[in-house]
Amino acid sequence: MEHMCGGREGCAGRGGHEKLRLHDAQGVTALPLAPLLGMCPDLVRFEAVARLQHLSAAAAELEAPQSTVSRSIARLEAAVGTPLFDREGRGLRLTRHGRAFLARVRRGLEEIATGCEELRQATGMPGTVAIGFLPALGTAPVPLLVSWFRARHPQARFQLVQDNAEGLLERLRAGEVDLCLTSPLPDEPGITTVPVAREPLRLVVPAGHPLAGRSRIRLTDAAHEDFVMATSGYGLRRLVNGLCAAAGFTPRVAFEGAEIATIRGFVAAGLGVAVLPPSPVAMPGLVDLPLHDPAAYRTVGMTRVTARTPTPVVRDFIHLLRSRAQECFGALASGGPELA
């Protein structure tokens, strides 16, 4: 699901590029292009030429005449008093001084973009929150959060992206989203994670299944059943595989699905059983059985890139989630570092 220009290439805006993507050691940071071009066009064009190492490629990305980009580079070199590029055939390569200058320019553009965002916040134009989330969270938690936030900030825009846990982490690192709601929680350098909910997992069986009358069940009781599982690569698949391994068996996978609603549909059709979090919408023909296993839960967390400073609107959204997580997800997970 992509919403409000939520594609992987960013939003279209002025000249087809509303976002400027800055590449550095921490990954990619997406900044609003229009105000930066308005205030410091030469620096924006310098960053593009330095990144692409070609005048025509930079001009094409910015949808500006090549002569305009060339004049910007000439003005900048005259202003700093030293060449910033070595000319190599049809391409350009940064000089030693140019590389040092580029690092400062990128930091400066980030600070200016943050300042613009703060001004928009102060004048009732809070900007955009780009949020990635698991498909299963699109039924209730994420719509609730967006609704509550829009009630406080009617001008806020949202870019919504759904993906599996690995895809969300990739998009987060690439700067395509400001934060993610995901499970399992990533544990890697440079990523800050805060648990926001602990969802119990249930054994879901068809209504006429021999186990359907139980009030509580052990996972080993389903060891000989066919399982409908999340697709390989999904966090829920790894979690269920781990629970089954701890219970002493390998699940016999009959079907796989990328959406929890699809998995529930296959179970309702009598094609297997599944281990799933609770559904906010009841589906006829299914029975959810509590599992007698203290590890039968999944933790949903909010993640962001540690080195990126959240804009004011993203900070407000994070604070809203932290303050109302219990209403969205149920039991609130305790502990964890602050995101903002």
C-alpha cells in the first residue's frame, strides 16, 4: 500500500522532485526540495553534481537547464575561492577541498530543512509524516493514530507504506520513511527501537475443528496439524517457527500468505491452523485459542534511524503514539529508550 506519493522513488513536486535525497555514511536523508532550491539553489545543485559526478545527470534530476547548473558551480567556486571539481572527460570528480565542503553543505541543508519544518509547525503547516508499517497494523492501529493526529493537526500529510519487517527496515535505512511500526524488533547499530505493544498470539482453528472446544491449548497439541503460515521473510513466520521449535516440532506448512487476513481465510476454509495475533475484526468460522506458553506473544515496536533528528511534526506523532499506544494495541510494553 502506497498513499500520498508513497512510492519508493519519493513524491513528485516542483520539477517532479519534492524530496532531495542526501547520501552519507548513515544512509539517505530525504529533505523538502522546493524551499531549499528557493533559499540556496547553488548549494542544492552542487550537492547533486557531487553525488552524480555529471552536470547533465544533475540537471536531469533537478529538471533544470544544464547551463543553470553549470553557472551555479562556477558561482560557488568563485565564492569559496578554490576549484571544487576536477574535470575528467565528460564527468566531474570532487577535489579534496570539494569533498570536505560537501560534508558541510549536506549538514547545512539538513539544518535549513529542519528550520523550515519548525516554521511550518509554528504557522499551522506541520508538514509530512512518512510511516511504514506491517500490513496487519493497517486494520486498526495505524488508521486510529492518523485519525487522532489529524484531529490535532488538520494540515498534516501522511505518506503510508506497508511492507514486511525486512522491507520496512530497508526503507527506513534508505530514508523513505521517518519511522516504522514493526515486529520483530530490529537489533542493529544506528537503529533506535522503542517497544509500544505486546500482542498475545493465539492458535486459530476452524470452528468445527476437534481442538475448537478447548479454553486454552499448548502448541504441542497442534504438532500434527497442517499450518497456514506467513510468507518466508516475514517476522511472524520467524516467530512462529521459533515457538514451534521450542515446543519440539517443525510445523508442516500447507499454505503461505503475505496477509494475516488471507491466512485467516484459509484457516476458516479448513485448510490448516495458524498462530496469529488477535484480529480487531471477527471472522465467522474461526476460533482463537489462547496458547499456554508465556513466550506466545509478539512485540510491536517503533523504529527510526538514530542519527536523523525528527522534524517537529514527526516528534509530535511519536509522542502521540507513546501516550496512546494502549488504546491502539492493548497492553503497553514498558521500558526502552525515547525516540525523540
